[in-house]
Amino acid sequence: MSEAGGGRGCGSSVPQRAPWSLVAATAAFCLVSATSVWTAGAAPMSREERQKLGNQVLEMFDHAYGNYMEHAYPADELMPLTCRGRVRGQEPSRGDVDDALGKFSLTLIDSLDTLVVLNKTKEFEDAVRKVLRDVNLDNDVVVSVFETNIRVLGGLLGGHSLAIMLKEKGEYMQWYNDELLQMAKQLGYKLLPAFNTTSGLPYPRINLKFGIRKPEARTGTETDTCTACAGTLILEFAALSRFTGATIFEEYARKALDFLWEKRQRSSNLVGVTINIHTGDWVRKDSGVGAGIDSYYEYLLKAYVLLGDDSFLERFNTHYDAIMRYISQPPLLLDVHIHKPMLNARTWMDALLAFFPGLQVLKGDIRPAIETHEMLYQVIKKHNFLPEAFTTDFRVHWAQHPLRPEFAESTYFLYKATGDPYYLEVGKTLIENLNKYARVPCGFAAMKDVRTGSHEDRMDSFFLAEMFKYLYLLFADKEDIIFDIEDYIFTTEAHLLPLWLSTTNQSISKKNTTSDYTELDDSNFDWTCPNTQILFPNDPLYAQSIREPLKNVVDKSCPRGIIRVEESFRSGAKPPLRARDFMATNPEHLEILKKMGVSLIHLKDGRVQLVQHAIQAASSIDAEDGLRFMQEMIELSSQQQKEQQLPPRAVQIVSHPFFGRVVLTAGPAQFGLDLSKHKETRGFVASSKPYNGCSELTNPEAVMGKIALIQRGQCMFAEKARNIQNAGAIGGIVIDDNEGSSSDTAPLFQMAGDGKDTDDIKIPMLFLFSKEGSIILDAIREYEEVEVLLSDKAKDRDPDLESEEQPSSENASQDQSAEQVTPSSQEVDLVDQESPEESSLNSEPESSSPADTDNAASVSASEQNSNPMENHETTSLDGECTDLDNQLQEQSETEEDSNPNVSWGKKVQPIDSILADWNEDIEAFEMMEKDEL
């Protein structure tokens, strides 16, 4: 999400506060001149190898784009596991993620300028004709204003920018007469009603046909929006105004940015994640550079590049100073509270912050960019992809990876800034991992869980808009691109807008209102092209010297700076009370709690509740110790809870034509062979008779030495396992009997025993929902012999084994992580055995319909995206590298229960605690994890 590389005017100063955007543009462009500094420090990659990798990127794009056009178009996105298009309303809802879909062929529009960058001009011309012929922008669909702006409006404007460029060259697009621009203008007017608020901040959603507030619109009642949602409009809206002469678009986008700037926290100069669009009050008061805020900072700097307005650069510099002062803890970037910026708001990071090193390149601040990028690369080397969120000790917090391009983006810009061939090797790794782990016969599938290697039936449009663009540019020489990339700026969706817009239709007032009320001394912020001798101090190994200390940061202890509270301990002071050492009967411990502002409350039902009031602490350091203690208490509970849980497993289809490319997330069993401790089980599958597996099998010869497929229902899981084991099966897969069920809409669960001794069951047993199971059943019908691998995580696949045949099957594993989820209430409840959504904890069999018929412990995933206590593999309470990973909530309670078959979604806590009644300065911790990732 950063600026395009380039290099005009390097080596000469630009007059201070020049009226044109060249000042900021060269801040990024001039970094390219540093290339010569680096070639002496590392072995350069040969041109032949770079060309080979560039051609590989082209082939990968063809695979993704071709399958979209063949199997999905005119749908918005491709579902690569089931080889069909994703149409809004025809697939199970994925919540906010679906707000990007507007029945306007999203992937095609988002890919327009990528086609030109990759020299596919004929395909670009064909694609433009299809957009003009087929796309309708007047659909009765509620869409995200933010996503529609950056993907669709930005895609149309990027397509228009390159269409007129090609037309001027005289070979292609000679028929073009600004048709894409007219579509963009139509869409711009459809988005304008969203700005009908007292603040000028737009509503987060709008109906393309009916606008807002009307009953038909089904939107317009929201009160909150994210900072990035309101602050990532200026590039597209200003470009639309400059292209068309209609100033209203730029005016509305500027007004939104002005309001956000006015509402920044004045003492810290930080902004929160979520704001009330009517009152301007901050709803979520945590601040970082990741989800919810990221592109707001990006667009302030790029607005200066594109529009040449000094106030945007001054605002960015003010925020950047605050970011480096409070949020940056090299190599980490940790969220803080806007009112108490010395307090970390959470101890995990989300994947979207991977764009920030690229933005720092544009800023000219290279050292921290190298440090953060290297830390992220170490995480990728550990997990193959960047998890959607990970903790400060680099454990998985959210296991999904929707093929995000931000890390590739920063890799490209660091290479442009340094010329260091190390970053070419990083890009090569990204290509290899995509082909090895994400490539499937019908495209590239998002990772549902980076730990198991399981897939989601999802290929987002940004994958084609950004990933292939940055990877191709990384390996391309200037002559490989048919136009001068340095004449354009990249939007946050990597769409290209020409820099000459800065001098076109300048009718917007540029009154500088920033310096009237900012106290920042910006004397340290250069207004000229960065001097490469300063950025790279005559040392060809400069970047390597920065990276070297971080090489093993993921596999070793936490890097310095992770826990800022440690720095507050006075020399020789007694270490603070740790949650693992706390005893409620120890008077000294109770006195320490009181000093930290923590109260112990005995409830009438015999439970104990811990509450902290920071203002009641003896000192600010004691308040921070109290905060840390409360967070550790949550971590301690999570650690003990996870000991009773089993992680998800993987079913991998390894036979022709899949060759291991399709991985299904499976629920484990509390009995039978533990796949995490023993070698995986591989074999051909066969259906058992009877299919429910509830009696002695009548076809033992068919399942002998194979993995038996059994239908859920009519008896206990353990009984099914014994019957197929007696028939000679080497493993079993239970397929849900509720037709259409999937991990999209139902919680994944682990299969429990029957209340008896199950040590006699020696084979592995896994569970698949109906849609996941149908992929295997359909494969059997089409190919007869289907071989699968049952394991704790997916094994490596050979990317060279490719088949033209596609599986005719369904899989709807969309937007839920395979990881277990903790609900906001930490009470232990038995699952209602009559509920069709959850499985019984009673050891007696039950009727097959409508309730579940097998004894199981279910995973509640309904709160996965909003739950502040989502479970993850993070807890580390040893030594001084404590993972303070869970976010504080108002209250969390626990009851003990002896029944081992507890819901995965219901957590067992031996210590009845958590938090309530936080004051203003700690309020943000109560509102974590509602990020729009």
C-alpha cells in the first residue's frame, strides 16, 4: 500500500514547500538511486534468474485470472476449491467480508491495471470491453463504502489512467473515449449520499441503488466507522475530481480527513480505531498502524504526493512522530491507548501492518522499515505465510491468511530503496510458498489455518490487484514494463493514478489549517529528496547489519522492548507479583493487589472476582503492574483451558488430480490414535455399509486396509470407530448428516467418547462437515480411487504436479479460522443436547433428526470475528518473556465442572476472575478485536 518506485530529480534539492507534488514524490522515487550502494554488499541475482521468476509470476497470474474468467465471471470472486463464482446471497453469509461484493464483477475491475503492468495489453482491452458491456452499478446491494472506493472506484480510475496512456501510444485502445471514467463518475455519485452526516464522515455502508436511510436501502442507521474507512478516500475522490472537473468528490473526502485530524488525541497526536460518525467521539481508543487505521496514515502522505498540499504532509509528520514515539518498539509495532500511549493496548499484531515498512520507505525512514520487515519475514519462514494476527512472541493468534499482499508490497519498496538482492530472495520465497501451499487446480486458495495448511474456498480480488503486480515489479527491469511506472502513484489497492493530476483542475482551496493548532516542531522533516548517503552510510552491508540481530528473533526469546513495563522497574526493586504465583489466601499478595489498584470481590455464589481501577493504584508503575497482572491472569486461564482441548486436524487429498493441493479442516476425536504424536495415516477411502457404521459392517472386504467413510448419526462416535476397526479399517472419517453444513455456518468440534474406556480404539478418527465431506464423496464418484492423508497438519505438496481436471465438488470453508474460539463469557456450561447447532454432552444416544446424534464437544465459532477472547496458541508464562495476549474485558467468570466433555467454545477457568468497571484511561481494552481485517 505504498508509493511506486522511481527516480527523477535525484541529487538536487527541491525548493522548500514547492507547490507541486514532486517534493514528496521524490522522497520515494529517489530511493532507487541507492541500488548501486548495495550491489557490492551481496551477490546479485542474475538477470536470467530474475526473468525466470518474472515469467513464473506471469504464469501464476494467468492461472488465477484464467480460472476466474472461466469458472466465476461475471461473479465478483472465484471460489477456487469448488471452481465456481461467489455471488452475494447465494453463498452462506461471511458477515462484513461480503460487503466488498456488489454484483459488479469485482475481480475483473480490480485486475484491470494489473493486466497492463504485466504487459497483457490485449487482455486488458478485452477486459475493458467486458466491463463496459456487462457491469451494472445500479444493483440493490448494500456494500462497504471503503471497499467499493478502493477496489471498484480505484480499479475503474486505474484502468482509465492506463487506457488513455495506451491510446496515446497509438497501438491499443484507439476506440476508447473515457467510458471507464464515466462509470467511475457514476459510482462516485452513488457513494456521495454516505457523506450525509453532521461530521462529514461517511456511513460505513451504502445501497448502490437506494443510497441510505430509505427503508429499501437497509442501511444508514450505523453510528460508527473505522478511521481507515473514513480516511482512505482522498486519492480516488480527488483523482475523480481532477479527471472530471467535478470538485464535489475531492471536497467531501477532504472534509472527512479534516474532521479526523480535528478529533485526534491532542496530547499524543494519535487517532483511535473506531469513531462515532455523528458526534466524533472515539468508540475504540486503541491506536496502531494495522487494521482499522493503516491506510489513513498512508493516504495522508500520498495525498501530499498526488495533490501537493502541505497540510497533508504536516499531518502525516505529526502522526508519524507519535507512531515512532509510542507505537514503534523495534522491530515490533504494538497498539497503545490514545490517552495513555505508554501503555500497550494489546500484545499481538495483525497482518495488515505489513504495509508499514513500505510507507516508511516513502517517508525515507529506512532503518525501522528494514527491522520490521525482517521480523515479519522471520514469522513467514516459521509459518509459510503471515498469520492474520500473531503475538509478540510470534505465536499464532489468528491462523487465517487470505493471501494478503502487504508484505510483498513492502518487499518491493525496500528493494527499490536499497537494491539489496536479499529482497529478491524474499520475493522468491513468497512465490515458492504460494505455489507450494496455496495453489489449487482452480486458482489459489486462501489459507484457513497456516498451522495445518488447510484451505478456504476463497480468492479475494486484492490478490490479483496487488500481489502479482508487486511481485512482477520486484523482478522486472525498466524495459520490461511498457510505460514509466515512476509517473504514477499506487493507491492502497495498488491502482495507478498519474502524478500529473496534481496540476489538473486545481479548484480546491489549499488553505493550510494544520499549523494553526499543531505544536509539532517539524524542523527534522526534510522537504527535499532524501540523501542516499544519509540513508545508507557508505556501508554496503548496512541493511544486512540491521537484519542480522533479528535472524533468530522468532525462534528465540522475545526481543528487547516487547514488554515496556520492564523498563519501569527501578534497579534492585522487587519484581511484581505474577499471576502464576498468586494465592488468594496469602495476605501479602492481597496487599500487593491493593497497591496495584486491584480489588478482590467475593460474590454471593461463592465465586471470586478481580477488578482493577487504575486510578486507585499507588503509582503509575503500580497501575501498569496491575494491568499486566490482570492480563497474565487471563493468559494463565487460557493456558490451562487449552490443555483440555485438541487442535484441528487435516484431511489432505493426495491422489490424482489433487496431489495434495486440497486440504480440508477436520475435527479431532478425544479417542483413538493421536495424529500429533504418531505418523500420519495414509490410505484410500471407502464407504462403510451400513453407512452410519452403527452395526457390524457388511462390507469388511471393502474397508480392509482403507480409511472408512461413515455418516454421523444414530449411535456414538466410539461405537462407529469400533465397528470399522473390527472390519480392518486403518482410519475413519465421519461425515455430518446435516446436508449443507459447513465450517462456514457451524462450529467445528471434537468428537467425544461414549463415557466408557476407549483405549481399545487404536485407529485415527476425524470429522468433516457435509460440504467438506462432499468433496471427497464427489471425488470418489468421478475418480473411483481416492487417496487421503490424515494428519495433524498438511504435508508439503509438489507444485509441479498439475492437472487439467477439476474436482466437481463443494467446499464452503469461507471465513472461520480452524482455531478454537473462546466466548466472551468464561462460564462453563453443558451444551444443550437438543440443539441442532451443538452436539450433546450426554453419553446416551439420541434421535438423528433434528438434533445431533453423536456425543461431541463443539466449538462455538459464532463470535469469531468480534470476540475479545478468541483462543489461540499464545500463552507463555515462563521467565520474563510473558505473552500478554488476551484483551481485557468488563467481566469474565468461571465455574468448575467435572464433566470432561465440555464445549470447546466454553472455557474452563480454575481461577474465577477477570475484569470490570474500567475507567476512561483503560477503556480501550474492553473493546478489542473488532478489527475489520
